[in-house]
Amino acid sequence: MDIILARHAETVFNAAARMQGHMAHTPLTRAGIAQAEAMGAALAEVLGPQPDRDLWVSPSGRTQQTAAIVGEHLQRPFFDWRQDKRLLEIDVGAWEGRYYADIVAEIGPIVDADRRLFSVEPPEGEWFPAIAARLQSWLAELDPSRPVLAISHGITARVLRGLLVGGHDWHGVRVADDAPQGTVFRIVDGVESVLLTGAGVQGVRAA
């Protein structure tokens, strides 16, 4: 399979260090818009105009805004993007919308400094095996003869890349290394390359 996987650009919640989770519809910042423009330009250079490639995006507003900008560069209508909730970010449950600092003040550290991943399961949220299961389901339904361009989220993209190319074990799930917002990967037959290293920040605060 040929899968291009991109991480959405910076949002207002990212800039404020607030939890977004899977369904917080938060707009891109000016920096995020610039990151999305760079993603679109890089993909247009690689793929050319109107590439014959299946376009997938999570239903989250921030991924769709990123996709709209990327799609203009590729000369593909926004309505060509197929939405799939299995590409959504981790569900952070009761943490959604809250400031990271407030949560840490209440319960202590919630992020592993080395892996830049949640070390505490979000209350009323989901955990890594559940993310992997929904992504495996999405992969299983793809037509392997069709190339794909997908725009997703930080943790989701790391788990998806872990399924495709491997990574470090995290609570029973293979998770790939972190990458800045706006980074674009290409995975062909299990081999990963970087088409663009994003200008955004890293870690779960940029999920």
C-alpha cells in the first residue's frame, strides 16, 4: 500500500495548551494556516495537480480545515475528502477543553517525558488498545490497490504509523516516534519516509 499520512496544523487550543481530544472543533491559528499551506505546497510538488489518490480526513474541524487548504494546492475539491471517525484523535473524556496545567495541578504528571505520550488513561476517555483497534478496522477496509492521503492527529498518527512500520511498545500497542505538527509521512509497503517536517510543536499538547 501507498499511504501518505499528515498531522493537522496548529490550533488555538494547541497554542493555549488546552486539551482537544477527539471532537473539540478548534480553528487553526495563523501559524497553523501557514503550516497547512506548507503541507499543501509540498504535496503538490510530490503528487502534481489533481492526483488520483483517495483522500481521507477525520471529522474533526481542525483536520478538515487543514484538508481544505491542502486540497486547494492539489486542485481537489473539499468534497472529495471522505470523513471517517476512526481517524479521530484520542478521546480524552472528562479532560476535553481543560488546560493541561489545571489537570496536572489536580492529579500530577499525565505525560511521559520520554515518549511524549499520555501516561494516565483519561477519565471517561479511551486508551491505546482502543485507538489501535479502530485504526486496524479502517486499514482493513482500504482498497490496497488505491493510494491514500489521510490527514489525522498527533497520537492517532503515531499509532497508525506504529501499525504500519512499527515502533516502541506502549501499553501493548506499537507507537511510532513523535513528529511536529504539519509533518507529512509517506509509507509504501511498510517503509516510511518524510515528505515534509512540520514547523509546529511536538507532543500530546499538539494532538
